[in-house]
Amino acid sequence: MSNFNAFTNTLKKNWEDLSSTVSQKTQELSTNIPTMAQNTQRMVQERLGQVTDISQLPQEYLELEHKVDTIKLVYEHFLQVTAVYENESYDYPKYVSESVNEFSKTMATKVQELTKATSASEAQNILVAPGPTKEPKTLNYAISKVALNSSEYLNKSFDDPADNKLSKVLLNYSDVQTKIAQARLQQDTLVQTKFNKVLKERLNESMERANKARKDVQYKRLQYDVARTNLQNAKPEKEAALRVQMETLEDQFAQSTEDATVIMQEVIANSNFLPSLKELATAQLAYYELSAKLMGEFVDSMDSDTSAPAPKSNRNQKAQEDDDMGISLEDDDEEPVPSK
């Protein structure tokens, strides 16, 4: 019987402890819910201009916010444009459509290979094997391909030496355009890795860190302003508790402002944009210089081919030879002067 009573007393005590814990948690929850509601209400009132008693942030803090926002704006605006370098075909002619033809050629090649398969596993390997490597879809590669195809057409269709000369020039032009296309892809890679990637990392890391700190400042400021309003409207018996709460939130607001100030100063100090801009300009310069050099050499080669003197006719050649010997053709048409 004593064991039963001990068990009953223990069970009763555990139940009382549980009830006390639940009551405490319920009280805490009921205390926090009005605070959250007040924060939301206060935020709406501020946005609607219904509340003017808003704690002001230090001028230094506001200036830092403006600088961080400006840097962020510069990064985002540049990336909106330079993101094009991550799209290989940004200058590829839109009216050139080769996807169907490329698919047909790939399938025809696979069908031909399947006819030579000697086992099911070999046929399976042929089907899952990747297709041939595709040429990058860029403007210069497109021009190179057109020039190459035109050169081949001329070789097959014309026997005239002049046409063969044009075929060689087109072949040379195709090679030049291929080299320029490769240089453009190299430029794009450098812009992606040396410029775009750096700016994205700063936006996703340091800028996001500063943004998080600023949000915390606004949240703490909102809580502090709500606490001030609650204290102003409090009943005498609640003033002491609400004053302690307000002072605690005031300290938290001040500390979060100080922390955010340090973070924003670091962001500004580490946001040297000039090195990144130099990487962008250097990549462009290398591409432009090589393109200009290749095209200049090609145009010079064309000029040397077209500036060769035309062959002289037989009559002009004979006249030149006679002139060199001191003989004029006009003398044959004049009467000889009689000697005295």
C-alpha cells in the first residue's frame, strides 16, 4: 500500500510540474503574440505615414547605406549587360537555323553505324554514344563556314583560274574568321571568370551580409519604437517592467547599428571595382587587337593580289622595246627629209 501511495504522489508531482511548465510556456507565448502584432501594426503605420515618432539612425550609418546601395547598383547594372558573355551565341545570326539538319546528319550517321553492329551491346553503345562535336554558334564561325563552303563550291563548279584565285582568298578568309571566333570565345571565358564571377560573389556574400545586418537594425529599431510607445501609454503598475524592456531593446538597437556600421565599412573598403573593370577591358583589348591584326593582314594580302600590274599587249610591249632602243613608231608615218 505504501508503494502505491508513493507512486501516486510521484505521479501527482510530475503532473503538477508538467502543468506548471505548460502554463509558463503559454504565458510566454501570449506575451510574445501581442508584441509581434504590435511590430506588424507599427510597420504598416510607418509605411502609411501614420506614425512620425520614428527613431533616427546616425548620419554616418545612413551615408554608409547609401554608398553600399550605390555599389550594389553598379554591380547589378554591369552584370545585366556582361551576362551576355555567358551566352555563346549572342551574336549568332538569328535567321540561320541548323538544328534540324544537324539532327538529321547525326541520326543518319548512327543508322549507318548500326548496320555494321555485330551484337546487341555494340548497337546499344552506338545509340547512347554522344554525337559529333558541334561548332560554337558565333558570328565569326558562321562567316568562316560560309566562306569555306563558297570556296568548295567554286572549286567544284569553275575551271577558270580567276575563280580558283577567289576560292583561295575565301579559304584564307575562312581561316581568319575561325581564329577571330576562337579569340572571341577566349575573351568570353575571361569576362565570365575574371569579371562576372567576382561581381556575383560580392553580391552573394559581402553585399548579402551587409543586407542581413541592415535588416536586423530595422527590426531592432522597430521593436525599440514599439516599446517606447508602450511605455508612454502604460498604466502606472506596468511602467517599471516596460521601462526595463525598452532599455533592453534600446541597447540591442544600438549594438546592431554598431555591428552593421562595421560590416558596411568593410564592404565598401573591399569593393574596389577598378581591378575588375581592368580585367574586363584587358580581355576586350586582347580580342580587339588580335582581330584587327588578323583582318589587317588579310586585307593587305588582298591588296597585294589586286595591285599586280596587268600584262602588256604585244603591241604595247613592242612599242616599249622600240622606245628603249631609241626608235619611235611615229617616225614610220613621216616623210623622209631630203638631204641637201
